[in-house]
Amino acid sequence: MKENSHHLRESLVQFSKFLTLSRDVTKLGLQTAKGGKKELELLSEIAIEFGEYQKIIVDYTHVLDQDIEEVDEFFQDIVEPHFQKLLRMVRVYEKDAEEEIQEEANEINAAMAVMEKKIIIATGVLFIISILLGIFIANKITRPIAFLTKATTQVSIGRLDAQIDISTNDEFGALGNAFNKMVSDLKNSYEELLIAKEKSELANQSKTQFLANMSHEIRTPMNAIMGFSQLLKLQKDRLPDKVNRYIGNIDLSGQRLLETINNILDFTKIESSKVVVKEDDVELAAFIQDIYQTNLTQSKEKNLQYQYSISSQLPRFICCDREKISQILINLVSNAVKYTPAGKSVDIRIESEKNELLLEVIDTGQGIPEEKQRAVFEAFEQVDNTLSRHYEGTGLGLALVKKLTQLLEGAISLESTLGEGSHFTVRLPLKASTLSSLPAKDEIVSQYSFSPDQIILVVEDNPMNQAVSEALFEGLGLKLHLANNGKEGVEKAKVLNPDLILMDIHMPEMDGIEASMHIRQISELQDIPIIILSADAFDEQKQRAFEIGIYDYLVKPLDINKLLPLLKKYLKK
């Protein structure tokens, strides 16, 4: 009993301490509570009740040593009622606290709802402000940029009168003013450039016209010189050797003069971008042999060791611009033969390397000083430009070779040692031909024969050229009918209805192009072959002639070897 009482007393002491702590906490809650008057009063009563209940528990510990019945009565009459009262008060307060918490939660929710509305309204206001700010930025920044973009586009398509209307004093205004000034300067420069271009074109036209006239005036007398020399060469078996040598000299001098004229004209055409690459099938061996033969006589006169070789790796036929490659090789070989002293050597080598055609001309002549090796490819430049130079020439040959090589998408190089000789190498794209055999060869000149009843009309104003034509056709057994100008040529064509017409271009009264157009308008003369034989060597004139129905175009001086195949083509045997 005493032991149990002791344990109960210890428990009550601890419980008393708990009640004391609860009372203190309740008082502290009373001090910090923010509820209504009712809640404060209730909380105050609970604190008092905690104090009373704690006193009862203390008193209860003192009666634990008394009779158990007295303890039980004390507990039932005093402790338990106070405990039940305290429990009811705590429950009432708990209920009131829950109601208060709920009210506060409702107030918080209501406040949150109001806040949400305010946030939505604020967001809407900010959105409207951002739109207004965007419009402001567009007017202040984007719009000037759009003006600048539009003006720049107009300038890019050639509208040099485009201006930007920006009247602000900020950076965009400064940019607009700078742009307007730039466009104005550009317009002035463009107008000046147009004027300069027109002047240049007029000067170029004048140059072209001068060269055309010069070509015509030189080729016209050369036609008589070289025409008669060719006719005499056809009769070399009936002439003394001395006369044949004279004729050969005349022909060689004429060829050199013609070469100079062609170089000048070709150089000018390339500079004016009027040269067109024309590729055809070429039998390489025959082609190189013809070039070799061109300088054979001169090489023999100088007792040169003159030879050529073609690599066995090359195909028999290649596709290339025959005329331009011929000009390249002839210029290189002619220079080598010209500048190589007697008894030395000139070697032509045709090789292949990968997909390239190599044209090599090697001589053991005087060589070219290193400081002049680059200059020799410039127009009108020569190794020796002094008045006492030993070799003649215009200085256009190598310049033309370089330009022609570049036109053919190739390259030229030079290796030379003074006193030992020079080695020129031209590299060109190698294009194999699909040709597998040669067409039938034309007969030699002596085997050409034509029906004597055919009518040939030659329209030519120069008496010497008329005489060359008469002599040539007389040798072929054909009789000519001559007209002194284009107008007379049209009238004679109407009367004669010829089988073939040879037409000059530059003539008084009516030129050859206009005369040919008149002839083509006459129904019974529409199919008559017309061959232009003119000193006008420009491609523009050739193109114009072919457009009006000219069959073929030959350039003076007359080359019999080129005329005879055409006669065979258009005349009856």
C-alpha cells in the first residue's frame, strides 16, 4: 500500500508540474491571442481552472497516506468534477478555435480571390502597355529600318533616285542622311561611268572600224600579189628556176605580211572578247605535218636540224580548235626558226600528260635573258627593241600565243638559258575525238575539172582582183562574167542566172551584203550558191553574211587550195 502510494505520489507530482506548464502556456496564449472577447474570456477561465486543478492535485498528494476510502471520496468529489469541468472548457475552446480558424481561412480565401483579380487586372494592364510600347518601338525603330531596307532594295535593282525620308534628329536621321548622300554619290559616279563607257565603246568602235578598213586596204592588193604568185607557182614546170625562186620569195613575203596582219587582228579580237572557240575533229599527225611544212623552206635555207615527233600515247584524232592551235604552233615555230642561228636545231614535240596535250617547241638558239622572259609575253615586246636589232617582227606573236592559250583554258611556260636556247611548253585540255577514219581526200589541183558551160559571176570592184579571178578560172577551163559593184551584180544575176556567184563586200553603189539580199529576194535566184570573197576578216561580218543565206565565206588574199574544194562542191564536173 505504501509502495503504491509512493508511486502514485510521484506520478501526481509530475502531473502537477504538467498542469503548471499548461497554465503558463495558456497564460502566454492569453497574452498573444488575437481572437474575440469571448475567446479571450474562455481562455482566461481555462488558465484559472488549470491553476485550481493543479492545487487540487497537490492537495490530493497529501491525503494519499490517509485511509483509502477518504482518498477515493476526495478523488470523486473534488478531483474528477474539476477535471470534467476543465475538459468541457477545453472542448468549448477547441470548438470556438476551429470556428475562428475557419473564419480566418475564409477571410484568407476571400483575400486571395481579390488578389487574383488584382493580378489579372495588372497582367492585362501590362499586356496593353507592352502592345503600346511595341507600337512605339515600331514607329521609332522598325519603321525607319523598313524605309532603309526598301530604299536599299530599290538601289540594288538600279533605282539610283531612291531616297529615305527620315526627318528625326536621332541616329536614324543621321543614318538616313548618310544613305541619301551615298546614293547620290553613287548616282553621280554611275552617270560618269556611263559617259566613260560610251566614250570607250565609241573609241573601240573606231578602233575596230580602223582595223577593218586597214585589213581591207592591205588584203585587197595582197590578193593580187599572192593570187598571181600562186597562179605562177602552178606553172613552175614551164618557168626557169630563177623565176621560180623569185616567185617563192614573193609568196613568202606575202605570207609574212599576212601573218602580221592576222596577228594584229586576232590580238584585237581577243582583247574585245569577240573570239569564239570552235572545236572540230583533227587528225593529229597530218595537222602537225602541215605546221612543220610551213617553216620547212626557211629552216633548210638556214641549214637547221628541223624535226618533229608525236607521242605514240596520243590518239589519232583529237577534238580541238584547229585554227587557234595552228596559230599557237606556227607562231612558236616561226619564232624558233627565225631566232635560231644557222646550223642549230629546232624541235617540235607533241606529248601527252594525264589529260593534257603538250605542245613543245625547243630550239638551241640565242636564248632569252631571265629578266626579259616574262616581258616577251606582253604585246609589242621583243628581246631586242633597239634600232640595230637583227630580227624583224611586231612583238605580237608570243602575246597572241599566251592569249590564245588562255582562251583555250590552257597555260604556257618558258625555260630559257642565254646562249643555249629556249623551251616553250603549251598545256591544253586533251579531248579525244569520236572520229575513227578520214573522209575521202580531195584530188590534187591538176585533177580538178569542171563542165565548161557553167556560168560563173564574179562581183568585184578592184581590177587587179578581177584579173586574178579571170586567170584562175581560165586555167580551170571556165569563163567568168564580171560585175564592177553590187548593183551591177544584181542586174547581171537576173540576166545570166549563174551557177555560182563570188561576191566581194566593200564596193561602191551597193555593197556585197545588200546585193546578196536583193538576189535572195528573186525567186528564181534563191538557190544559187553565193560565196563571199572579201578582205573583211571580222567574225561579225561573217555572221551577218551567213544570216542572209551566204553559202561560204573566204577571206582575201585568195587561197586557191581553199577555193578549189568549194568549186568542186557547187559546180558540175
